[in-house]
Amino acid sequence: MSDSFSAPLAARLEAALSALPARFPGPGGAVAVLKDGEVLVRHGWGYANVERRIPFTPSTLFRMCSITKQFTCATLLDLYDDPSELDADVDARLPQLDEPSPGMLHLAHNQSGLRDYWAVAMLHGAPIEGYFGDREARRVIDGTRTLQFQPGTSYSYVNQNFRLISDILQDRTGRSFAELLQTSIFNPVGMERAILAAETRAMPDGTVGYEGTVESGFRPAVNNIWWTGDAGLGASLDDMIAWERFIDATRETPGSLYRRLTMPVTFSNGQPAPYGFGLQRTTMFGRDVTMHGGALRGWRSHRLHVASERLSVVVMFNHMNAAQVASAQILAAALGVPYEPERSTQQPTALYGTYLERETGLSARIEPAPGGAKLRYLMVPELLEGISATRAEAGAVVVKAQETADGPEAVMERPGENRTGILARCDETPGEDIAELAGVYRCEELDEAEVTIELAGGVVYGGFSGILGDGRMEMLQRLAKDVWVLPCPRALAHTAPGDWTLAFERQGSSVTAVRVGCWLARDLMYQRV
């Protein structure tokens, strides 16, 4: 830790830093804090490989995962003043799309309307932790026929947006993406050890990602994805420090890379967008922040930058604790503000229940939680603060109860996605004929991929099949009448896609179809075979 800053700041950072290993236990980690271009904290602890006793140091290579996306966009902006020059290249890579394709900027801002290819791969029967390389990626992407929404109108996190960018840059320049990263970013910035670590099975210096807990023990995580512009960056803490120092040194340079990466972004209707060029734009502790996290089975990382304070935080864990929470706690310490805000104790009792979102067909569950409610809708639950009996909210979502002629429902406002959803309350009473659910259902959109529903000893199970094989059968969880979820937290990438909603449709008593989706890949109809 640098000794060239104030004693109160030093004491706050020392306390926050010393608490990290106990608050976020795991094999190892590293953290950096920079202020005004000066390194205040540069620290690693534990082991990069506990079996081989390799220590985790600031020079340890780390799998940065989705933090890569900003570097992909920086390479794009370094090579092309106007990325829209490549719009036709995007269209050429979606040969079966039946509607106007997104443009290059739609990809960079996660406004493409595409369904995420790692989620769709599970619908195609991809085995959990299975091999997923260039051939598999191309097959899934080439099969795209429709979009979730019109490009530019909304936001959805889509990994292949950035894979497409890197693939197009390779084709346009005739150079590998690894070389492009080296010449456009790593060399000018001084990221001396950074590489494109496309294969997720191992890192060249022996660093290992682990899953597990202190109670269950930690074991090496299994990954078999090959990735490029979406999540392929391998970098050390010192490399990320070089990136943060480059950002500060060029902060006032017209046309500098980070200034271009962080320029304001809007949706097609002019509303401000919270994501652009591989970076989230948000507010923390009253300051504007640009940031991004990275996650894969065994790896968690997070970096953030507060331009008004010339302050950066980088956190790396080679285990699966919440790096974004750790970075927020360190930021609070650096700013000298409390991390935990005071929470309301109002319970939004009128909201509790199970819903289907009419536009997407996704399930939404609102359950009691301390100080408010828990909303199960995205890949992970969102904690909402109770404002009244009929209203709850968090930074990214507001949910309000309302009465209509058709009965009670809820309105879910998501300004960051530039959309409002209507949540129709489900009938949670038991009694439907679950035996009628059993059968095979086929999706024309996905090259006739199938979902098989079976009753095994009176228990409902389901599994997906398609161009990538036969996925495993999972026990379904009933939410309401003809509304079930198929849990999928272990997939190609850990956590995503989360729960798949299966909303069955009947004609009379006969089940004829099922509407399948998750937030990453919505609104796919499967007809009964």
C-alpha cells in the first residue's frame, strides 16, 4: 500500500483490505486501488494454484471473463472511427435472420435484440460443462431467425454480440484477434503480460479457478468454452493497473480510447442507455461510475472507475465469491462513505405472488424478504426495498401493484432496458392434470430443437435436445397452474441462464404447446409433436 496519501484514507483502505479474505473466503485474490493515477493499493493473497502451491501475486495471470468486452470495443474504436462501416458485416453473419439485422453499434451497446448464444446452446442440448468451440458457436449463431426486440429499442446482455465484433475485425483486417488486441491495446497501454486466453480449460502460468465453499471445500472448476471478444482476456493485476493508469493519463485527451468508450449512449427513442461499448454506466454513492464484472465457473472479477474522483478499483478472485460486492465495499472505504444504506421496513404485501410477464412469457416471483421483497426474474434474485404495500424498487427496477378489469396485476418498470412489462398474476391453486404435460415439444425457430417432458414416478422432469446433443433431465418446479421452471444454474457458464420458464398452453384439457424462455433468451414457442 502506498504511503503517499492521507492517514484517514490509508486507515480506511487498510481496514477494508484486511477484511477481504475473511469476508470473501477462497483460495486467493488480488486487489488494486488507484487515485489520481497513483497506485494506493496493489496486493495479492493466497494461492493461484493450491495443489501446486503457486502464490497469487500481482503478476499472476487471471481470467478476466466479461471485462474483456470493453477491450474488444476499444480495439474496434482504435481501428474504425465509425463502427457503422461494419454494419453489412453483421448482416452477413446472420444468414437466416428474417428481419433487419442489428448494426455494429447495436452489438457494442447490447441493444442487438439477439438471444444469448450460451443460453440458446442449452436449448440445443449442450452438455453441462461441455465443449463449446468455434464450430458450436457458429452453428448456434447461424441459426438465428428472429430477434427478441427491434435493435436499438431495448437492452439485453448478449455475449455473442462481442464475439461477432472480434470475428468481424479478424475477417476485415486479416489478422487474429489476439494480434489486434496486442497492437491496439496491450502494447500502447503497457499491459505486458496480457493475452487472449481463448481456451478456458487452463491458464499458461498454472492459475486455477475454484468452486465450492469453506464448508464443502474448494475444487478446481471445469470449463470447456473457447471464447474471443466476449470474454477471452487473460491479464494480471499489474496489467489492469496499467489500464487504469492509462485511463487517468489520457482523461483530458480529445478522442482518447476511454473517453470514446464512455461517451453517452442512448436508445433509438433518445432515452439514455446504461450500457455501451462493453461498459456499464451507473451511479454509486452519488458518483457516476463506469464498470464491468467478469464471471465463469471458478472465476470472479470486477473493475470500476469514478472519473470525477480519478479513482479506480480492481478486484480478482479465483473462486466464486461476489467480486462486485467487494469492489463496492472498497470504493465506499476510499470515498469515506457508509457502504450499507438505511433500508425501509415497509413490506409490499400486495405484490407477493407468482406472475407471468405478458410480453416475454417469463415468470416473475415476488417473495417476502427483510426490508422489502425478493424478485426472481433475472439470472439471480433482485432485492427490492419496500416503499409501500403496493410498491417496491431497487436501482434497476420498480414494481407496482395495480387493479384492472381482469383482476390484480403488477407493472415492472426497467428503465435500463427501456421497457415496462405487465405482470399477470398466476393461478397458484393446484389441481391441473400434470400427466397431460408429458410429451415432446418442438421449436421451429431453433432448427426443430425439442424439449421432452416426462413423469418419473409421478414427478415431472424435462430436458432439451437439439443440434448439440441431448441435455440432461432436470426436475421441474411448479410455480402455478401450467407454469413451471426448469432450473439451469450449471450450464456452459456457471449461473447463466438460470431458470427456464415453461408456460404450457391448453386447448380444453389437452396441452398443445409450451412457451419457453429465460431473460437471456426469451419467448420461444414449442409445439407438441
